[in-house]
Amino acid sequence: MVCLGNICRSPTAEGVLRHVIAGEAPGLNVEVDSAGTADYHVGAPPDRRSQHAALRRGIDLSGLRARRVDPGDFLKFDLILAMDRQNLRDLTSLRPAVSTARLRLFMEYAVDSCVEVPDPYYGDVSAFERVLDLTTLAARGLVAELRRAG
Ligand code: 4NP
């Protein structure tokens, strides 16, 4: 899961995906992680507003720490999911020549939804709630697809 700062959207997406897997497909053997394309907040916990919005839905993000996307991620992970189109463009330029990961927009997994998770950083509480709504939709779609793929 990748966004710009790795303090709002992608740690939320990481926590939500873990939560959906635990509830709907606990046997699914996947490793979930998140990172940012920028290094502004490396080492920081998720934004307090993201933590509060997630906790209201029973998801604890407090143990996560921001990191930047690493060249090794493109070999370690099968799927790298961007929160918005700019993240996807930045990932394409960070991608090393040798890369086995597929790059996609996370919201492609959400049926009948928008294609990006809008950046909530300069928004109000509702922007952070929307991140939870959207990432939950996409996480459910992704888990359904992973279960179908076996
Ligand atoms: P994120 O949100 O990419 O969802 O983690 C942002 C976090 C920090 C900044 C921008 C977006 N920033 O400009 O510092």
C-alpha cells in the first residue's frame, strides 16, 4: 500500500486490509505492508486524525511507522497498490530495472467506486472518514479476488 507520506492513506489501507483479512479470510497467506513515495515523515506514526478515524472502527494503527518505498520492495512484493495516480506515476519512476511487482491503483479493487483515495491531509474529519470508507471497499474487493485466485 503506497501513498505520498505513509502517515494517512497507506497506513490506513494497511490496517484496514489486515482487519478485513482477519475478519473475512484469516487463512489467507499474504504479507501486508505500506510505504510512502516521499521521505518527509519517515519514522513517524500515522497522523493522529487517521489513527482516530481508524480506532472508531476498531482498527489500531498506533504501532505503524512511516517509511519510504525501497527498491527492494519491487522484488519482495507481488502487488504494489497506489492510493492515487500521482503515487502510481512516482512508483513507476522509483521502480528499478529489475522488478517483479505489479503496480496498480488500490481503488481498482472496489466495484462501482472512484479510482483514487483522495489525500485527506489538508481536509477535515470527513476526509479521514472517507479514507476509511474507500479503503474498506477496496480491501474487501482485493480479499475477494485473492480468495478466488486461491
Ligand atoms: P498521505 O498524506 O500521503 O496519505 O500520507 C499526506 C501526508 C503528508 C503530506 C501530504 C499528504 N505532507 O505534505 O506532508
